[in-house]
Amino acid sequence: MFDKFFDRLFNGSNEKEIKKIRKIVEQEINPLEGSMKKLSDSSLANKTNEFKARLAKGETLDDILPEAFAVIREASRRVLGMRHFDVQLIGGIILHKGNIAEMCTGEGKTLVATAPVYLNALEGKGVHVITVNDYLAKRDSEWMGQVYKFLGLTVGLIVHDLDFNQRKIAYNSDITYGTNNEFGFDYLRDNMVTSLDQMIQRPLHFCLIDEVDSILIDEARTPLIISGPGQKSTDNYYVMAKLVPQLKKDEDYTIDEKQKTVAPTEAGVAKMEKLLHVDNLYDAENLELNHLFVQALRAQAMMERDRDYVVKDGEVVIVDEFTGRLMYGRRYSDGLHQAIEAKEGLEVQRESQTLATITFQNYFRMYAKLAGMTGTAKTEEQEFIKIYGLPVLQVPTNKPILRKDLPDVVFKTKAGKYRAVVKEVQRRHQTGQPMLIGTTSIEQSEELSHLLTQAGIVHSVLNAKYHEREAMIVAQAGQKGQVTIATNMAGRGTDIQLGEGVAELGGLAIIGTERHESRRIDNQLRGRAGRQGDPGSSQFFLSLEDDLLRIFGGDNIKKFMEKMGLDDDEPINSKMVSNAIQKAQKRVEARNFDIRKYVLEYDDVMNQQRKVVYEQRRRILEGENMKDQILNMVDTIIEKGMEIYADPKLYPEEWDFAGLLKYSEKYFLSPGELTVEQLEEMSREEVEDKLKTCAHETYDSREKSIGSPMMRELEKAVMLKVVDSKWMEHLDDMDMLKEGIGLRSYGQRNPIVEYKVEAYDIFEEMQQAMMETIILYLYHIQIRFAEEPPAEAVEQDDHLKDATPHYVNEDSSYTDNENASKN
């Protein structure tokens, strides 16, 4: 009931908003087209300077929007031979207003983006265009970049393996293309530098995300992490990889396929204790061993080769479950990747230490304005609004959609389903109609490929193993007689155009061989047919043995099947089965949303702390005089010492002045500078004032001996070193806290609330430790004047030298190195 109410509410709102925007296009932009066509190339290009001047005088982007959109439309027509349709300008206005534009496949989203990107770039603060891979970033920056450059704007590209200067130039461009991972990593790196001129990003202004559902939804469970090499030995991974296969499913461990978890039974733990020759695997001294056991069990029982990962060139490479692409350089976290390496008999890489981390949610929410476009977002609108404040508006198609979405065909077994798929492919192939067959795993695509080969049908296979040929294979999928198998709708961003005579054959036929957990992924597959008014069709072939129905369908379907007594090759046409599929998908989507929300709730706590620490670093880098802050730190340390050794609640004769002197000498006081007898003759206030006076005088003396400019450099070097090292230790502490906090729920306590309270305490302790370490360094460091400047004496950690960017999936301990993200 409520779903229908909200559907009516949002659909009504969508139509009203589109109607308002259409008026702007028809009444304010279109009438300018004639005058723009009369302008010479130089006059048209000079409009950019004219707009900038008007903005400088106080006009707003909304004031110049109609003219700017008319200019970009005319420039595109001249440079690319592509004139924006009215619906593309509607999409552009939606994006400019900071919304998500849902546009069907083939509607020209790449061109749609040029209008809001051009308009917002006029402010000179930088516009970032985010794509899902380097190929699309490079393609779009070169393709659409021609239009921007014609109009006098600069275009940059951020891809993997660029050096510092190339990145700096790209970020200083008016418009910068790149992937979400590269932008996120550069943000983290900027907050690890030791001088302002090493930073490359400007303040985050306007960001437009292509395939926004993929980046802000599918990849949102995967925080970005920059890591350095760890120190732990890898020997025990091999030990566990040999022992765990001796355990038996259901007897020694159980698997929950719905939650995607595996847990050892009491019998399994006892068996492992015997094999490992330990008395209690849960003793404090065996916690690391227990952790390795659990990860080895996950690697053995849950992680499947050619589904979750592939082994290529001696490495375990993650397969993205949403796109089917290989995630080169990415690693599962928390020892899981090492456990898989050991399982596969490969060299086990050392675990790493976290140096910096942030989730995509919190990174993209830092932009002053955020917008996105995709073919599939409406099903996740509530999440977009709650997490990012991004409403979804559906843009009308330029031409009516002629694609026929046929009802699902359901079979009793997978074998029966595949036989039906092969028959359907044979039937359509005889006419020359092209087909795109969607699968959900590499294993499934190769099994189907084998069956088609046996049937004599020539076809192309696109899965993670043939990643390099993705764009070429997908682009050819609409040609006459072409049969293409694609895993998880890989090839997003590549247009499928119909070959000659294909429209008369019914256009591109989409055949799905399994429903995905997310309705969006199914819709993406369907959306590859029927672009720009082309004919086409889509149909899913399912079986009751498919994971979605088997795990989430419930027992009712099984009972129904038993009553029906159908053969394996006889399709089932039942509304109950169709409803079960929809309910299963909605349940999984809701669960995945909860996981993403859970990750964000934890990272929101970290985000507050991250802001404090990064702001501290920024002030240090900007050359702010930190002397007063340092002296305040000394005063705080003295006040803390007074509380410990001269507690005002105690009698003066109970005060421990000897302890107070020892404490003070640790931080700032020269040995013998004060005596217990001297302190005993003073009041408590006088003691405190005397210690502060001594501390300040000592600091002034050190400054005079080396000079104020050098002292400021020393302060900067010391503070950066300490802030960074303590922050890295803090990240490890927070990881450990989060790992164990879930157990609090067994005591009827809310883990999130407990996490917030304890995270605050840990952060306060870190801040105190930072302060104490900074004072220790500055009062005791030995300055060498010979060839080395004072900053060298600090022996700063070169924490960028061996840093490796990667991601972690908080809900299932995935760590991923540079280049993509993965759930």
C-alpha cells in the first residue's frame, strides 16, 4: 500500500518538475538557436569570456543558463556534428540543479553532461566528471573535450600511473575527467603531504558522476584505503590452507548463504585445536591463530574460483560482482586475500597497514554540489535521498521505447533452463537476429558457451577473463547474426548500434539466464536493447535452482513444484513464482542498503575525527605560527601533572612533588632545575605557575639558539610526523574496536552507540598522546647544523613512499588495492 502511495507521489512530482524544465528549454533556450547559428566561430567561443564577466558582476549561473546551454548546443553541432535533443537539455538542467537524471540507454548521456559541465565550469572553480573506468574517462575527455576547448576551456584527465605534475595540471583545468578511485585516492594523498605545494586537488566544487548508481550504490560498501607494508609473517596462512580442507560441511562448519557467512561448529573448533596442537583456540594468546582459521574457512567454503575471483599470471584477481570486470590491484582485506592465495598454492603477500581511509559516501558528500546520471536509479531513490540528498528525476526518451519486455520463463532445473536457452538462441539465430545473453558468473557464461558451441552457434564471450576486449565485443553486439554472452552486463558506457537490416528482424534480443540480486542490474541488461526508438526484446530464463530463488524463494515454491509434477523442460507460468522473485530481490536490496548504511554510520564517526586531524595538518602546512599552540600544550601537560601529583582534593602533605618533578623532567624540565624542597615552600598555584614559567623560558631559549625561522620549520616537521604516526596508530585501534563491537549486541547493547562512545574516548587518548609526543620531541630533539636542516633530524616517515591505495569492504572484510571498488 505504502509502495503504491510513494510511487504515485514521486511519479507525480517527476512529471511536474519535467514540465517546468521543458518550459525553460522550449521558451528560453530554443528561441536563441537562430541567433547562435549566425555567430562566427570566434564570436561563439568568445561567449565564454562574456559569461565569466557577467558572473564576476554578480549574475548567477541560473541567470546565464539559457544562453550557456544554447552556446554549448551550437558548439557541439559545429565541432562534433551532434545537436542536443530537447530531452538532453532537460537532462542537463536536472544535473545542473544537483539531481540524478535517469535516462535510458542510448539517449546520449555523454552529450547531456556537456551542458551542465560547461555552465558550472564558467565559475573557474573546477568541475569533476567521474566515470567507472579509465577507458571511458579518456574517451569522454577527448571526445567531449573538443567542444570545451573550442569554447576556450581547459580539459584534464586523471588516470592511473600519472606523475605528480601531470595530476597537478589536470586538477587545475576547468574540467577534469577521471574515475572515482583516482579522485578519492588523490584526496587522501593530499592529506598525507608535508608541504602545501605537494597538494594537487583544489577545494571540491561541482561533481557530475556518470553511472551514478554503480559508484554511489554498488561501490559504497567499499572504503578507499591507502596502506603501507605490514610486518606479520605469512607462514600460518599455508598451515591453515592445508588443515581447513579436512573439515566437513554441516559437521565442522555451517554456511548461511543469505548472509554470506560461514561459522565453525564446536566439533570443527575441537578438530582444529587437535590439528594445531593448541588447548583452546579462543585463548587470548591464540586470537591471531583463530582469526587466520576463520579467514581460511571463508576462503575454502565461501570464495569460489571463476566466480568471486580468477587466478591470472600467478595472482588472485577479484571479479566485480556487478560488472563482471577484473579488479586488478585490488585485494580482500583482513587476511582473506592471503587465505585465498594460500588456498590456490600461490605466493602469499604480506598484510598491509592502513595509512589513510575514507568511504565514497563521505568523499562525494564533500562536494559543494553533486549530480549524477544513469539508466537505472529510480529503484534506489530513497537511498540516494537519505544518504546524498539527491532526488531522481526520470528524463523522457527522445523517441518512444519499442522494446518488448517478455514475461520470465521459469524451469524446474538449471539443465532444463539451459536447454531452453539454447533452443531460443537457435530459433532466433536462424533469422540472423543479434542476441545479447546476460549471465551472472564466469562459470555460467563458460557453461553456456560450451552448450552453444556444441549446437554449432558461433558467438563471442565477454567476462572477466576477456576483459581487454570489452568495448570491442559490446560494440559489435547489435550486428546481424551476432551472438554475445556477457557476464553481469559488462560494457556499460559502450553504445550498441543495430547493423543493417537488424531492425526488420526485431532488433537486438536480450536473453537473461538468471535474475540478479538487484533489480537495477536486470534493468541495465534489458536497457541495452531498444535505444533511440529501435525495436528489441528482453526475456529472462530462470530455474528454481538459481541462487536467488533457491536461497530466498522459500519452501512454498518447492511445494508448488511437487504438486505440479512438471518435467525439467516444461516451463512454469505462475504469478506466485514471479512475485517470489520480486520479493526476493526487494529483500536483498533492503539488506544491502542496511549494510551500506551500517558502513556509513561507522565511517561518519571516523569522518568527524578525520576532519579534525586533516584540519590540524592543513593549519600546520599553511605556515600558521604554532608556537602559541605548542606552549598551550605544555600548559595542558603541566595542569594534568598537577591533577595527578598534587590533587587539590588531597592534603598538601599527601602531594607527590618528587613524582611531579620526574613527570616534568620527562617533558620539559632540565634535571635539577627545581627541587622538591623548593616546591614544598610554594602554594599549589605558585608551583603550577613556576613550572609553566620554566617551560616557556626553556622553549624561548631553544628558539633563540637556533633562530625563529628554523624553530618554525622544526615545529612544522615534528608536528606533521607526530600527527601522521598517531593517526595511523589510531586507524588500527579503530579497526580493532569495530571488529569486536558487534559482540555487544549479545548483551542487549547497541553496537553503534557503543562504538561512538568508545571511539570518542580513543580519539581523546590519541589527541593527548599527540600532544605529549610533540612536546617530548620539541624539548628533547638534538639539532644538527652541519649539512642537514633541522627537519631532517626528526627522521620523518616517508609514508608516501611505499603507500599502496586500496579499498576495504567493511561488511565482509574486503581489501582492494588501486583501481576500482568491490562489494
